Amino acid sequence: MITLACWVVSVAGMLTVAALGPSAAVPTIPGSAGWPPYSLDAHPPAGLVYSIQMVAVLAGAVAAWRLLTAARQEQGWDPRWLHAAGFLVAGVLTLLPPVGGDITSYLAYGQEAASGINPYTAGPQSPGVPPDPIIEAVDSPWQTTPSIYGPGFTWISTVIAHVAGADGHIAATSTRLLMTGAFILTGLILSAVSRTEAARRRAAAMWSANPLMIYALVAGAHVDALAALGIVGSLVLVRRFPLGAGALVGLAAGVKLTGLVALPGLLWAARSRPRALLAIILGAAAVAVPSYAATHGVFTQIRHASRFSTPASPWRPLASLIRQVLDHTTARSITSGLAGLLGLALVALLLRRGLPPAAETAVGRAAAITAAFAVGWLLTTPYVLPWYDALAWAPLALVAASFLDRVLLVHTTMLTIAFVPGRDVPLAGATDLIHRVMHSGLSPVVLAVLVLVTVRLAARRPVDVSLLAALPPRPAP
């Protein structure tokens, strides 16, 4: 009953914040009133919205922890009910306003591209961009920030912009239907490829019924849902249809370049089959390379964004210390380099120790390697947001349980708390103080400790020879 109560409290909080309408968490979406998103337009105070969100996130974390524990013990509810409950909440949320302001940037970049402006060289409200209600709705501080998303997603946003015109309700609902559809389809695929009742229950707990993923991907309407779908699809196809697997990882990379996190696992799965290996490479290249090569400014913008760090990350305080003796650019370069080295070292440690535990199938092993790369990157990258964690939750749902489940749960929970209420709007009084403490005080400490704990727990695990076989064999001397 505790699990059910926490789950209900969590999703009720999400629904309430969205249904109340524009607030510190919910942006104003311009458009015709006859189309969703629908809301009460109550304009609740920031303190109330923040409190509801905090309760929803904490209750969701408890529910997710208990669902994962029950799945690990092969107990808990019927996975069909878990999937159905998650999908039902996702469907209702899709008709309500989004929680968080990123969707306004998605729509604005589409409007830019539809009007002939390159969104990788000019932000929505940069000089020369034709103004319209959607572009004017972009949240601070992103009004003049160029896009960092992949050309594939920009193409999707452009099509939506052409269809919706200047009606933000139609554009937002079309975008959200796409995100929700990707979330639901990912859950269905995870369930379909799980061979046992326990595995299906784990997939539901990790994804479909996971309140933190529902909050980040559906309530927040984040594009990472599309990338996660491409990753899961590629893992499932790798054995029997390697060309399709490569194409799907190329599509994931076309949405966000981080979709390439699945490529090492796919290549391992085909390491003993030269034709399949070539098919994966060709499939990924045929989809991703032309779109990136034909898009002016995309790599410049991605390279520029890669040097940023969020205040919730442990790297921001380190960069501040380095800036006491070196210039800003050098400090960024040093922290980015250190983060990359630490990430690679953590991935190598996880793989060497057989983490996460892989099923004895090509899909299971490929998913384990993908999850190891995703976890290693997420725990060490300077710029990380809670919805990025979807790239690890999805492949972890295809492997056996380990302490990495709880590491990722803590990681997602802390980041979600740090970024409540979801928009960069002024707060006041106790709400502002709590937000600052969580965002720039507690979060960097927790995330730093989490890396140390992960290294410690991984180092204590004996070397798993079976997973070492997943690595390319060393050439004979």
C-alpha cells in the first residue's frame, strides 16, 4: 500500500501542477483555446507550485525505489497493470500544459527553420528572426540561444511548424503526442522483448510506471524520449537486422548526438560477424551523416554547449576554483577534459567488473554495454539534466538488477529536485532559499559522492570474465 500511495501522490502532483496552468513551472503556450493543452488558468503562486512538485518528486522516488525492489525480489503487481497505469497517466498529461519551458524552445526552433532562418546560428529572438507568438513565448534565458538539438529533430519541428502555423496549441500538442508516443512505444518494446514475468515487471518499474521518467519525459515533454526509443529499437534489432539497428541509432543521434551512446554495444554484438558490423556502421552513417553534414553551424553549437556545466553539477565549483588562477575558457577546457577522462575510466571499470549484469543474449550484452556507457557519461558529464537519464534507464531495463539501478535513481531524483520548478523565473522568500540550496549547494555534493560510491561499489565486485568476453579480444603478440 505504501508503494501505491506514493505513486498516486506523485502522479497526482504532476497532474495538479499541469492542470493549474501557467506558473513558475508551466509556460504560457499561445494558441487557439479549442485545442489542448487545457488548464484551469489559475496562475498559482510559485511557493505552492514548488511545494507540490517537491512532494511529487520525493513520493515518486520512493515509489520507484519500492517498485524496483519488488521487481528484484520477483514480487509486486502484474506488469500489465504497471504499464497500463503509466500509459494512462502519460495520456492525460499530454492534454495538459507541459511542466518546464523547453517545449517553447522546440517550437521556436521549428518556427525559425520554417521561416528560412538557421536555428543553429540564431536564437529565436535574435535580430533578423521574424517575430510571432510562439517565438515570443520562449523562456529566459534561451531567447537568443541557438539550438543544440540534432538536425533530425529540427526537421520534425519544422514540419510541425508548417502544419500548425503560429498556433502554439496545435504545435505543442503535436510535439507532445510525438513524445508521449515514443515513451509508450519504448515501454511496449521493453515489455515485448522481456522473456519472463520478472523481466517484464522490471521493465515496467524502470520505465512505464516509473514516476521520475513520466515526470521528465511526458510531463516535461522532452526530446530525450525520442532518443531513448531509437536506442531501445536499435538494441532489439541488432541480432537479426543489423542495418535497421544502425539506422535507428542514427535516428537517435539525429535527435540528439548523445544517441550514439548505443553504438559501442551494437558494434560489440556484431564483432564476430563482419557483414553485420559493416551493416550497423553503414546504417548509422547513412542516416546521421548526411543530416549533420548538410546543417551549417550544428557542430559549432554542439562544441560550444559541450563546455558548459550546470550549477547542479560538481564540476561548476571546480571550474570556479580554477578560474581564480586561469581564464574562463581555460577553466572550461580543463574541467571538460577531466570529466571526459573520468567518464572513460568509469565506463572501463564498469565493463571490467561485469556491470551492469548482462543476460546471455546478444541483446542483453549490447544493452549492458550501452547502459555502462550511459551511466559513466551521466555521472561525470559537467552539463547534465534529469531527463538526460532516460538514455540509461531504457537500456538498464533490459539487463539484470544491480546497484546501478539505485545509483541512477538517486541521480535522477537529485537532479529533478535541483531543477524544480522547471523554469528560470524569479522566486522569493523561503522558496528561493530552498531552491538555491538544492540547486547549487546540495546537488553538487550528492552527485560527487555518488560517483565515489559507484567507483567503490564497482571496485569491490570481482572481475566478471563473462562480460570481459564482450570486449574485443586482444591481438596475439
